[in-house]
Amino acid sequence: MRNPRWHRDELILTLNVYFENDSSTFISSNKNIIELSGILNKLPIHSLQLRKSDFRNVNGVAMKLGNFTAIDPSNDSKGLTSFSKNDEKIFFEFVDNKTELKRISDLIIESIKQKETIEKLYEIEEETDNLVKEGFEGEVLYKLHKVRERNIKLNESKKNQTLKETGKLECEVCGFDFFHTYGELGKGFIECHHTRPLSTYQSEQITKIKDLSLVCSNCHRMLHRSRPNMSIETLKSKLRANRQLNT
């Protein structure tokens, strides 16, 4: 059994280290490579069952940095030419956007510092939709977004506030009402969508009621399917336009 392929999040973290260090230092004894290896082993992406004993060890990390060396047209070092298409894609995606690369990298690292947070991220189900799974900011931050959407206490506060103001729980995009459609079975049921885009996330971010919107399951899925995150109003406009085309 081979180790899992390198995931986008792992490549983002490794590429950031590549740009922050001289390629002549890419050896297994480099403290930055040792630290990166430890971080990659903490990421809540690949299940423990799929990891071999040498999963993302210092030698493997040094080799991946060597792949980026070979890809980099501004680096005269030979590097390791056995790089993947994903290695090349992510390199050129961020080579002229290093500030954003560092922001995402730092936020991923900050997100996995606490064991409790890692456990919550592992609980978020795997996405089968690659458009969602391979979003610009990566899977860890997407899962963090989902964790914040599942704050039960905050979600109930949002629902209670809406019920008090409108007397019903309707999807803010399409108007679907679970109680109206399913009766008692659907009473009080609706999903909460975190409206703050991943591109604005900060490490110490507190989610507030105003950051949540009430949506049905279908519209929630469509909101997450867009990269960068689609706003409620944008999806509402798309739905309205599509309905007009089909009438």
C-alpha cells in the first residue's frame, strides 16, 4: 500500500515553505522541514488507516520541495523532476500571489493547533464533489467553515430570532419552508449557512448571528459549490433568472 496522494492543503503548506527558504537547504535535517512534516501529519485530511509509517516524513517533504524546485523557472537548481500535475498547477497558481499563499497557510496551521478543533474537523464528512473539496482555500478551511456552521447554540439563536421577527423559517434563497411542506416532521428544521467567505477568515474569528443565513439543503449545497463563495443575493438572482427562462 502506498501513501495517499498529496492533497491541495498539503501542497499549499509545502509551497509556502518553498518560497520562504533557499532551495539549497532542502535536506531532512532542516528544522523548517521537520516542523512542516509534523504539521502535515496533524492535518485532518487522510485517515490514519491510509497512512504508512513513513507518511509525510522529513525525507518525503524534502523530496516534494525538490519537485517545486524543478518546476520553478527562476530556480537554476535541477530539483526532482518527478513532480505531478497538481504540483505544477498549484505552483503557478500562487507564484505571483505569495501573500495569499501565506495567509492561507498560516490560517490552516492556526486552525489545527488545538486538539479539540482537529477532532471536530475530522467529524466533518468527506466531500464527494471535487468542486467543493478542492476549493481555492483547501479542505481544512472548508471544514472549519462547516464546523462554524454547526454551532448548535448559535444556530438555535438565529432560528429563534427569525421566528420572532417573521413567524416562519423560510430559505432565504428560494423560500422553501420545511414545516409548510412536511408538517410537524419539518417543524423547526432548516440549515444555517455561514455567510463570511473563506477569503476573509481570520484565526481568532468569532461567529455572530449576523454571519448566518437560513437556507434549505439544496440552496446550501449550491452556495458551497461556488468558488469563491457565492452570496445569498447572487444565488437568489441566478435562481430567479433560471425560473424565468423555464416559464
